[in-house]
Amino acid sequence: MSKHKLPRKSTHIDMTAMCDVAFLLLTFFMLATKFKPDEPVVVRTPSSISDIIMPENSILLTVDPQGKVYFDYDNKKAKRMLIEKINTEKGLKLSEEEMQSFVNGASFGLPFNQMKAYLAIPPMDQKNYPFTGIPVDTSYVAETNELGYWVQAARFAGQEEGHPPRICIKCDGTTVYPG
């Protein structure tokens, strides 16, 4: 009888296919991820917040601890129509680049007269802008209640685009409510 050994079956698993799958998944998630711009203010909501997820096509009003109000709208088509309308009606004289910066940007909290200066700076520097909040007044006069004007104009733009927006409010738990 010969003392030759029979070839053993290999017990190692071919990891090449597994690595290929892992890199394909990694590539897919990197390309499919939608990054949201940084918010200009951090808000700590009260512990009794709603479990309802904010729907798409929403106007988000954020109120910080000092009572400053910030505005954002996640529908880019309607946001484009919104800034074009406000640019015309309020005479902001925004350039094409400034309007595109508004469409791509995060929430902001400024009166109309500061919008051009804010949108003229590079997008990475906009989060460091000294936001004063959107002017709010309890009357419905558009000159003193700029927030009301933003919300109404955004609702019209969304409706014109075919998707009326929902309004969501995020408020810091320590914000003083006048009453």
C-alpha cells in the first residue's frame, strides 16, 4: 500500500465574493445617502414630544431658547418658487447664485433686509452668521409679521407646485411663552 496522502479538501471560504458584496453595499449607501445641511441653532425639545415623524414637504418653524424664530422648507421646487416670489415682491435684488444658495441651504432666521448679505456669503460660512430671528408680530400686517409672510408665501408656492405643505413647529423646552 502506498503511503501517499490524498489531497485534502480546502476548508477556507472564498472571501472575495463577500468583500465584493460588502463594497457594493458600502458604495450604494454612500451614494444613496441624503445629507441635510447643519441647522443654525440647537433646540432641546421638551420630554413630551410627539412620536409622529415629520412628513415630507414640510415647513419647519424652529424657536430657540431666546424666542428667535427660524424657517425652513424641505421642498426644493417650491422653495425655488418661494424665493423668486419674495425676491420680486420684497425687492431683495438677489442674484441667481444667492437664490440657489437659499434653495440648497438649511433653516435661517433673518429679516428680509438681511437676506441678501446672508445669501452672499459662502454656504459653509452661513451657519456662523449672527441670526437675529425672523420678525414676528401678533398682528397680521405683513410689514411687521415677516414670519406670517414667509409661511403664507411658502404655502402658496407649495400649492402651486402641486403639494401643499404641512407646518411643523419645533420649540426649545426652555423657551419662555408670553402669556
